[in-house]
Amino acid sequence: MISEFSLRIKLLPGEAYIWDCATGQNFRRQRLYSALLVYIIGELRSENLCRVWIGADLDNEASQKGIANAGFHHVADLVVSRVLAMRLVWVQGQPGVPAHIIAEARRAFLDDRDKVWLRAVSAPAQR
């Protein structure tokens, strides 16, 4: 569960999700976060997990750098927007990322709920 977005992640067997990590102020800039992520990935691989999802706020450059240093690839952004009283959440794929990987991110983070919004938005234009 990503409590900030009230989203339940739908993981398949062989997948894991890492969320809500922090490095104490006195230990920052020592690459401990990257080292910990590399260790976690190794442990998960030893348990035959094949995919690990991780997230960081777009403005959290330190976490993004640590995630990249650990070998993760930026495949998509989870976008949250408010329209009147509704909260819309969707997955925006990064350029150059294969469509099937972006589809997997949508499945994991939205359980394809964004397709409902796309149908609702495009339905009036089709009438």
C-alpha cells in the first residue's frame, strides 16, 4: 500500500516493492542508500524474485540518484492530479521504455484503473 496515494500495489509472484526509505542526516552522501538497495536486490534474487519496483518523489534528486546508482531504471512516473473533487492517478511512461514494461507498471500500480479514466474521457468524443 502506498499510503500517500491510497493505492494498493498489485504484485505478481516474483515481484517486490521498496517504499519509504530514508537516510539519517549524519549518514547522507556516503552512498549507503545505494549499497542497501544493492544488498536488498541480491537478497531478493536469492529468493527467485525477478522484478523490484521502487519509487521516489520527482523533486527528491538524492533518492533518484541513489536508486539509479543501485541499478534501477526509470521506466515511468506515477502522476497524481486533482480535477474538481476527483483525484486522478495514472502512469506516464518514460521515452524509450518498451510499451510492455510501461504496461507492467500500470498493472502493478494501478491495476489498469487508468484505462477506466481514459474510456470515460474519450467516450463523449466517440458519440
